[in-house]
Amino acid sequence: MENLTMLTDLYQLTMMQGYFINGYRDKEAVFDVFFRSLPFDGGYALAAGLEQVVEFIENLRFREEDLAYLKSLNIFQDDFLEELRHFQFTGDIDAIQEGTPVFPYEPIMRVKGRILETQLLETAILNLVNFETLIATKASRVAAAAGRGPVMEFGLRRAQGPDAGTLGARAAFIGGCQSTSNILAGERYGIPVSGTQAHSWVQCFPSELEAFRAYARTFPDNCLLLVDTYSALESGVPNAIKVGLELEAEGYHFQGIRIDSGDLTYLSKKARRMLDEAGLTKAIIVGSNDLDEETIFSIRAQGAAIDAWGVGTHLITSKDSPSLGGVYKLAAEGENGVFHPRLKVSENISKITNPGIKKVVRFYDRAGKAMADLIALEDELFSERKSLTIFDPIQTWKRKTLVNFRTRELLMPIFRKGKLVYQLPSLMDIQKYSRQELDTFWDEVKRLANPHRYIVDLSPKLYDLKQQLLLTIHNEIKSNQNQNQEEE
Amino acid sequence: MENLTMLTDLYQLTMMQGYFINGYRDKEAVFDVFFRSLPFDGGYALAAGLEQVVEFIENLRFREEDLAYLKSLNIFQDDFLEELRHFQFTGDIDAIQEGTPVFPYEPIMRVKGRILETQLLETAILNLVNFETLIATKASRVAAAAGRGPVMEFGLRRAQGPDAGTLGARAAFIGGCQSTSNILAGERYGIPVSGTQAHSWVQCFPSELEAFRAYARTFPDNCLLLVDTYSALESGVPNAIKVGLELEAEGYHFQGIRIDSGDLTYLSKKARRMLDEAGLTKAIIVGSNDLDEETIFSIRAQGAAIDAWGVGTHLITSKDSPSLGGVYKLAAEGENGVFHPRLKVSENISKITNPGIKKVVRFYDRAGKAMADLIALEDELFSERKSLTIFDPIQTWKRKTLVNFRTRELLMPIFRKGKLVYQLPSLMDIQKYSRQELDTFWDEVKRLANPHRYIVDLSPKLYDLKQQLLLTIHNEIKSNQNQNQEEE
């Protein structure tokens, strides 16, 4: 990935200069990355994007042309630009591993360091984590709907720019896709690539049959024929069967057909019968054309004879929910490693942040199923030998007592004092890990529509801290108001 | 932009190898880039992305590591990989200029050359043109809703990856945004950048008032204060007024405030009154928080006192319509410069393509207003001295006779025999050109909801060619079917 140091909002740099010249050069801060609601009205999200965040941070460096550009804006002082020239990240980052199911308000990443450094990182971290988490989650839903039928990602032409196509293919693989059509993603991330031919191939030959034969000659071992250029049932499937039988007669295995338009249920059932009657019972049928998890679910429920799915636009753009609202919020500030918890108030109760340096603890029952997550302060311990009563932070009367549990802390050390201390897993391993992690959740949490809401509560200690800070801020505002009124 | 040669679908390369070894190495083809329906149920789209397509083509080159990766897939022959090693684009490209209002089925780009070359380009061209055209169109709607109030694009953190943020900022500027928060976009494309401070700035100081004063000290000429960290009306606005008056007392102009949550109509009206009563009548109010063209339209209609708008997620992801379905379809194939028109049939009438090498002609009335577009064959001429009767290609009884018109051809030569022959305009000039072009359209075509459908017809000659080819294909399918039945 190229150097993304300048991939940030101007206000990060104006704030940085503000801190720099107002005596806050060594002020330290802790920021949390989290989202407030699940996309797709779903039951979970899959964390993704950490590898790109690591690359971004490892490549952080303002180039001379960047500094020249910033100087040209006439708002930055020379001594601040000089500070940027030597800029690097020297802080700590903790993160939840890619592929882990995560839930609203959980810090999926925690960034701690000099405010000058932590502030700069906000925009690029959110950009990368928001997008990849969104697409991994969408892909996980699509793969779930497809059941055992593999899903091929091929949305590059409709992706929101080159990176969206390539990072999207990576995230889609984490979420359970089997391959991508995007060869740059294949080259860069080792994702298996797939693809055969387009309608234009068929149109370029004097006839569909000649086009199919030419393809079979070129790729006899990997011959999947697109049958709907002229008419799937009247022309495409009969011609594909001819060529398939010719291939089989020469000792090759004929792979099958792809249908890319029309009523996939009807056409696939008809095509299946035609293939079977010709003896091509092992030839597969790939379905594509504007698919998403709902259409796949519905097409399967109707008994369509589709063995594999090509999914494009809806997956790569996450069409029904094209953004994840991940935020980067100040949780604490301090100096020399001593931190004070901070929160942001809002009229909207869901926008009030959780203060302090926090961690995420996942509680499992003895069968290994996830029961609940707790957002807790970093120094809290939860003994597996005692019972624990947790409660909903808004509807506090909703209580649950956990007994006989095992706990696991989800945040892992990624950077320490600016040094990478985390071994990035391979993409294959992330996909496998993610599947195992999803297995620890009940099906009710994972179902596509109206899932059961997984419990994420605040630890009693964090809850108390939050209430106390809210009260302090409320009192301060009131006392300032009174003071203002007296002055008037 | 980096080398995007590998940003393509595997099937482009498998087809290329197929052409290569089936005697079609020098076959030539013409492809059209067009979309079938307008996003947002709107009345127009703004073409964008041409500059990135030019860069992509100028940088086309398979690197040694790309060839090694392709070889590792074990599906490509050495002689084909050798062909790729020397790959370059040697054909012609015509395109409609960026910023031009365009409509369904119009070729906004036309690519002509050896099929080996033209096929490879499909995916990246669609990726770039689809996304930028979508965002330019969305931005144009947002800017229209905002009226005279400038729109600042600041969606980078929610964009679908780094390129989406940066190319999206470029496209948003074409569509009429005044600035972006994204400094990489500012550096790369010369877009004005804007931004001041975040909630975290306010939280990092012992009090909001101290935070505001520190910011004013740092940027006395450019002091726009974010007032909703604790409570906009009870704390933020009163503190901003204090600092604003202090600045004005020192001879500076206090820029104003930004409100980023809550009821923007109510809060802006209240804040306006408070600022005015304090004598800060020139201080502006910026509104932000999940805005799009509809909310801006509605907030303005309610009489909100907002002078400028910050628009993020909805614009940069085109949230209500996150993909443009642009396609790249074969229009003709041939050899040695002699071409045969081709079309793709579909059960869905809207998916049947227009055959032949085509152009787009825009007809203006004497007052300079656009009346209709005609998709025509390249060699057709339309005399401005005669009247012309055009008709809807589906509802052919819908006819209109044009008299006293001026015509303009929209496709411009971009590449000739692989050489760039087009002078890329500056982004500022594209924005200006786009505004002028939009002025040639009636307001009814441009309105946000239920716009009047602008007329785009086929020339009689193109219409006849299409009907004739459809008939030929239909007859061929039937005769093949009969033949198959006789064989059985």
C-alpha cells in the first residue's frame, strides 16, 4: 500500500498545530475505535482492516512534497512543519483480531500515545476499519445464505474505486468468500482467483457454438461456459452440452455453465434437467446477476439448482448499508502515563461515549458458546471461580448472573512504543479463525433476519465511572450558566 | 496513481489468451461504456473519471512480478505471457468530457482497438467511471439543495477505502462542492481544503472555554468553533460568543460556529439569535451531521439559519444508491479497420445493447437550451437547416419534430493509436464547465424529485440497424433449434 500519511482530514493537522503551540506537545491521549450499531440489522459484525492499519502506521512519513504542500496553505508554522518532518508513531495500539465477531460500543481498536500522534491517525484508521469490517460482515451474511455453495466475489467494476475493489475482495474473503475475480487482490493478498468469459467473448465469434468450442480448446480443464448471450435455454445450454460432451469424450471433465440473467430459479432447474439428460450430471451451474444474501436465500428456498454463486455489486458496495459508522473517540487524556478518563456528552444518549482505558472481555459457557461481552476498565479482573451479575447499561433492571464461565480478553497488543509486536496472520488463517469464532455463537445471534441481540454490558466499575463523570459535567455546565447570568 | 494494470478481472485475461491462441490476435473491437438508468431517480448524471482513465492507460504495463504471479496460476501459456510483457494500448478512445450531463444508454466512452487490448481495459475503466460519475452526480444534487450555501465534503473516514475518499473528493468537487477535508485530495488535485477542530479538542482542555481560547490563539483568522461537545445552547454557543468578542476586540474577524448534532433547524435559529444579540452578525453557522440533499432541502425549508454545510457519509458513499451500473459492451468487431455491428440480446428489453460505432449528438434550441440527445451512427450527419423528427426507441409512437436547432457532438477524441490527443482540463475548469453545461438544461430536468425525463432517442438509421440484427439473431436461434431437433 502506498504512503497514506496525508490521507487525513485537515482538522487533524490544525488541531495538532493547536496542541503544539499551546503547551500540549507532550499531552497523551487514548482513543477508542468503535461503532454504535450493527449494519444490515444483523446480529454481529466481523472486525477487519487491522493489517492495513499496521501497514499504514509502518509507512507513516511526511514526504518533502507533502510538507511543501502544507506550507503552501499558509496556516502552518515552520516549527510545526519541522515537527511533522520527524513525525512517527511512538505509542501503543491494541486491537481485536481480524475475523472476530464484534458488537456495538466495543473498542475494536485502542490507540494510546502523544495526542499529536494519535490525533493524526484517526481518519485513515476509521477509513480502513470501517470499510473492511463492513464488507467482511456483508460477505459473512452472503456466505451464510449460500450454505455449502461457494461464493465468488466479482464486484470490482462496481466497487467505489480501485482500493474498494481490492480491499473489499480481501474483506470478502475474511467473511467467507471462496475466491475473487480481481487479480490484483489475488496477487496482493493470495486470494484464489476465478473467472472464465463474458458475453463479449461469445459475440466476437461467428456463432455461440464456435465461441464455446474455442474456449474449450483454450481451457479444457477449466471450461465453464456463459450461456445467456442469446438465449439460455434455446441456444446457450444446448450448445454448452454439445461442447461439454465433446470435452468429456476427449477425457476432460466439463466444469459447467454460468447463468447471468433472467429467472435463476427457473433457468437453473431447466438447465439442470437438460445437463442431466445429456449425462453431464457432474457439470455445475453457477448463478450470478445482482445477487445478495436475501435473493440467494430466496432462490435456494425455491429449490433452484445452483451450485455456486457469483456476487458483485451488492457485496462489494454493501449496497443496502454502504457505510459503517465507526468512530474514534477520546477516552482519556493525561501526561507521563497518568490518564484522566474523559467522555463526550450528547443530547442523544446513544452518542455518549464510555470513559477511561478499557478492554473487552468475552464470557463463554462450559460448552464453549459465547454468552456475553463486558466492556470493562483495563485493570479489572473477573475470577472464573465466582459468579458475576451483569446488567444492561441503559435498561439497568435487565440483569443476568453468569456462573461457570471462562473469560477471554479480546484486545491484543499490536504496537508497543511504536514497535510492531504482533505477528500478522495469513489471510487463509484469518478466514479459518473467523469461521471458528463464529461457531462459538448461537445460530440465533447469526441469523440473517431479526437476530437475537447478543449481550454487551458495561462492567459495574465502568458504569459507575460514567455516571459520575456525567454528573460532574452536568454540574459544571449549570454553574457556568449561573455565572454567565450573574455577569450579564 | 499507482500502476493499475492488474486491477482487472481474471476473465479478461483468460479471454485474452483465448483470442490469442484461437487466431484472433489481431481481431479488433469497439466497446461502449454506458449506464442503463439514472441514480437517485434523478434527471441527469454528471460524467466523471476520465482523467483517471487517462492515467491508468498511460501507466499500463505488466511488471515482472505481475507476470510471475500470472504464471504461478498455471493457466497461462508462456507465449501469451510474453505478449503481455510487451502489452500497451495502441487503440482509440473517445469520451464525453468530465462534468457533462449525461443520460442512460449514451456511450460516455468508446474504446476501439485490438480485442486483446480493449478487453483488458474493461474492469478498471468501469471501476473509475462508475464511481466518479456517481459521486459527481450525488454532489451536484447536494449542492443544488444547499442553494447558495457552500458545501464542504468531509466523508473520508466513512469512504469505502482510501481511493474512494480521494477520488470521491475529486468527483464531489466536479459536482459543485466547495472544498474537502481530505488533504491528500487537496495535495493531489488542488481542491481547496477546509476544517477546524473536533470534539476531542474540546475534551482535551480543562474547560470548553479554554479549548476555544486556545484555538482562537492558534488560528485567529480562521476560527470556527465546534459548539456541541457538552451542550450547544447552554455551553458551546455562550463560550463561542465570549471568544468571538475577544477576537473581534483584537481586530480579528470571528468566523463562526459549527453545530454537529441535535436538531439543526432549532439549534441554528437559537444560535443565530444569540450571536446577533452579541453583535456577531457576521459570524456564520455551519451545519453537519448525516446530511444529504433531502435533509438539507428540508432544513432550509424550515428556515434554519445555516450558512454552510458539511456533508460526509451520504455524499462520499452515495448512500441511497451506492453504485452506478455502468457497463462496457461490445458494439462492433472486425479486422483491419472494417467493423461489423454486434449486439447482445436479453430477455429483458432494457438490456439489449445498441450495435455499431456510435456517437452522441445534443440538440439545442435557439436560446441555447438542450432539447434532446440522439444516439446515432458515427457517419450520420444532421443538418441544422432542416427539421428532424425523432422518436422514442421503445414507445415509437412518441415523436417530436425538432426545428431551428443547433447540434453538438459530445464524444471527444482522447487517444488516437494509443497516443493521448486530449488536453486534460484543470479541476477548477471542469467544475466551471459543468455548471455552465447544467445551465443549458431546464430546471424541470434537474429538480431533485420526479424530474422531467430528458429525451434520448436513437437515430432512425441506428434504430433500423438494431431491429435488423435482432431479427437475424432470432432467425438463427430458431434455425439452430430446428437443426438440433432434426439431429435428435
